[in-house]
Amino acid sequence: MTRVILFNKPYDVLSQFTDRGTEGSPRKTLSDFIDVPKVYPAGRLDRDSEGLMILTDDGKLQARISDPRHKQEKTYLVQVEGEITDQALQNLRQGVALKDGPTRPAKTQRIENPQVWDRSPPIRVRKSVPDCWIELTISEGRNRQVRRMTAAVGFPTLRLIRARIGDWSLDGLAPGQWRDVKAPL
């Protein structure tokens, strides 16, 4: 039977089970939170990003979740520097030009500050520069794509939380917690 695990990856955790960095590295990995044999992450989440990761023991499911050809939607809560403009949101909706080519159109909207956990360490705050939150849904997954997209429209990302992958969501999971869920048919 296929095993599927939803995990709320905390900030400053590598999205792999081992740290191939320096010997005796203090960096946290998935193995600091999940002691389940033969499950592997379906996709990655940067060390400085937080939120939903899916782990599974099914290689086909893993590919269906992470391969951009399947256009699996991923939704992020993104805190950006500045008060994002309607034009910047429209540019994200149309797709933006990045160095590795244009992105697919994103679904995005400005949102009220979400009910999320405090991050440790907290983001940098500048009293003279406001910030705001947006919800951004993409159907591809390039390296640091969301951060590069918001920067391209003039609003750098301060905090990034993946809240949803397809029908799976982060609901009810505190940072560092995981739970088993039913595999899709």
C-alpha cells in the first residue's frame, strides 16, 4: 500500500534526509523530524522556505507531484517587501520573464495577514518599508521560482510558506509535524 506523508517543513531545514555538506554539519534535515523508512520527498522546498512537503514510497506518485509536465498546482503564502500594486499582481498573472525563460501565468491575489506561526528567526523588518502578503499559485517548480517572480515585479519575498500542493494542504500541521494521509486513486 502506498504511503503518503504530509510534513510542515520548518525554516532552516534541508528538504533531504542527509546533509552532504561538511562533516558534522549542524544543519537540520528531514531525518531530524521523520523516522520512516523508504519514503522520499516529492519535490523540494528551499532551506529558507517553510511549509508543505509531501513524502511517499511510490515513485510514480512522486513523479506526478514533482514533475512540471503534470502541472500540479502549488499554492504559497508570500510576504513581500512593499505594498504590492495591482500592476505587479497582473504581471504575475500573465507570467513574468526570468533569466531561464518566461513563467506560466500564476493565480495571485493580495490577502490579509494569514494566521501563521512565528518564524525563528523572524524576518527582517524595516520600519520605513511596509510589507504585505499575497497568495500565489503556480503550476511549475523552477529553482527559487516564487522568490524570483516577486523580485521580477519589484516586490522581493521576505517569507515564503507553501500552503497547498494539489488537494493536499498544510491545515492542522504545526512546523515540524507530519501525518499520514490516504494516497490518491
